[in-house]
Amino acid sequence: MPSDLDPPRPATRRDQAKAARRVEILAAAARQFASRGYQGVRLEDIGAAVGISGPAMYRHFASKTALLDTILVDISEQLYDGGSAAAGSPGSPDDRLHKLIEFHIDVLVTRPDLISVQDRDLFSLSDDARYRVRSLQRRYVEEWVRVLCERAAERGTDLEAVEARVRIHAMFGLLNSSPRLPAFPPERLRALLIGMALGALDG
């Protein structure tokens, strides 16, 4: 019987192929959910986009809801982990705020489908996944609140946490709409969004 001390079993080619197919399915689902909305997409539609029959899709995900749960829990965990790392990085509060902004904008620019789905289809999640996503979102916001309040204190300004949350949520509303904006060169978009984010946070 294997024990906890045994080294992990090397991934087989079958394991690797299954993992790659899962990533492909998640990306196709995010594209279709972003384009047509969760309610407008069938599991069979997603399977067709990656060359899998409808019944075969159930070998990877038990339902369309399970697929959405995976997409939104994954991106919420990535946002929290990346935000926590930026907020805890060396440097002044101003440095750390810029890192938070740059991290969030990088996700927006490189993974716009996921942001669109998160923004629109949260209430189609299962109860457990919605609770997990909401919890991660709150923790992500609190990383921003801490840094923004520290930045204000360093500048000799008294910023209450409740006001910091209002500014941060307003900034997210502004930034998270960018995937629906007309096409724009990514580097210029980053610079534009950074300036807008700082403007929203500084009031």
C-alpha cells in the first residue's frame, strides 16, 4: 500500500493528454460563455469547439455548472494569490499599489474572457462555488484596502477602510469593463488603464 512518504507517481502520457484536454475545454468554455453568456451555451457546444462529442464531455465535467464552477474558482484563486503576492512584496505602499494595479491589468489584458464571465455569470455558480468565489473576492479586495490605507497614511492622509473599499470597487468596475471595449493595442491599453486606476483610487 502506498504511503504519504512515497514519491508522487510520474504523470503518464495519458494523464498529460487528459490534463491538456481539460485546459483546452476550459479555454473554449470561457470564450463561449464570454461571447454568448452562460445560459446561451450548451455543454455540447463547448465539446464541438474542441472536437469532443457531447456524451464524451461528461468524462471531463459532470455538468455545465461544474465547468463554470471550475473556471470561476480557478480565476478567483489566481487573482487572490497574485494580489496577495503583490501586496506583500518589498517596497513602499506606493510601489505595492502599482504592482497590484499592474497585476490586475495584466490579467484583464491577457485573460479577458475569464474576467467577462466572472463579472456576468457569478449567480449561475453552484452554492458552494459561489461561496468560495465570494470569499476569495473579499480577501482580494482586503489586500488592496490594506495597501491603499498604508499609502494614504504615508502621505499624511487619513483614509478609512470603508472609503478605501468604495474606491477600489469603483476602480474594479471601471477596469473590468475593458474586455468589452473596442480593440486597442495591449501596451497602450495597459498604460491607459493604469492611469485610470490611479485616478479612481486617488479620487
